[in-house]
Amino acid sequence: MDPTSTNEDTTSSPSELASRWHFMVTQRIQHYLDKSTPHILYRWIGLCIVAFIYALRVYYIQGFYIVSYGLGIYFLNLFIGFLSPQVDPEFLEFTDGPTLPTRGSDEFRPFVRRLPEFKFWYSITKAFCIAFVMTFFSVFDVPVFWPILLFYWFVLFTLTMRRQIHHMVKYKYVPFSFGKKRYNRKRQAAEENASLVRD
């Protein structure tokens, strides 16, 4: 063995250690995110708590309205993605691809969102956390007249939602599952067994 060679297994450079630490932290975060996926109600309650803490901080310090406005615009963008189908039927009119069913005799295709619920929740939660951290730096506290920003956001929200609802009506899709017919597997199986017995 050459005495001048260094043992690379026992010594690591600072960048290697930082890279290894970053990998371990992101892996741990991803593990907890994966475990939280089926707990929809608790995730949204947690988001409401985070949003309340952010709103309380902004109200308490009476500033950072431009950060809140940017957060609102980002939320509106995410919400439109959450309400939109993955494949826009408006663009499918010009192609020969599949379309949403328009008659009762058409094949049923479930609504697939452009932005899934988990990514929607995760993006909003990250945005609130980033905005909360931004409230600790005075460089982001740009003096603005907040009622104008609030009014402009409501106008933007109204116009965007009107366009989205018009799009839903035009292409006959509903992005929510409440109010839709649900089938109970147990009852369906019992009915199939009863029909087999009668035959």
C-alpha cells in the first residue's frame, strides 16, 4: 500500500458532508410528506393554522401587504390549476384526441386535475411558510396603499373565476366529486349476486 495515498473513506470534504446532510434532510421531509398524503382533513387544518399565523403576523406588524398580494396571486394561479382538467378540452377541439363525454351514452372518464390536491396543498403551505419568513426582513415591506391591492385582487379573482366557470359550463365538467352519483361496492355486489340467483 502506498503511504502517500489518502484514505478517502474516513475523510470527507465539507461539500460532501453538506451534500449528504441535504440528502438526509430531504429524504426525511419526503418521508413525512408521504405519510401525510392520506390524511387530507388534517393537512388542510394544518394549512389553516399556518395561514392564520401568517395573517396574525401581518396584522400585528401592519405591513408586508405586497408580500400578501403576491401570495394571493400565487394562490389564484394554483386554484385555477386545481380546477382545470389535465387535458384542456378547448385545445382538443383542434385535434383528433379524446374529449370529455358530452352525452349520457359517452364513456365515463373521471375528472383528472391539472394540479392534484396534494400538490395544491403542498404548494400553498410552502408559499405561506416562505411569506412568513419574508415578514422578518424589512426589505420586503414595500409601503403601499393596501385597499387598492385588495380591490384589485378581488377584481382579478372575480374575472378569472367567471372565465373558469364559463369554461366548465361550456365543456360540461365539474371538478368536484360532491353531488355526483356514487356507487356502493357492497350493494352493487349484492345486487349482482341476487340477479345471478334469480337467473
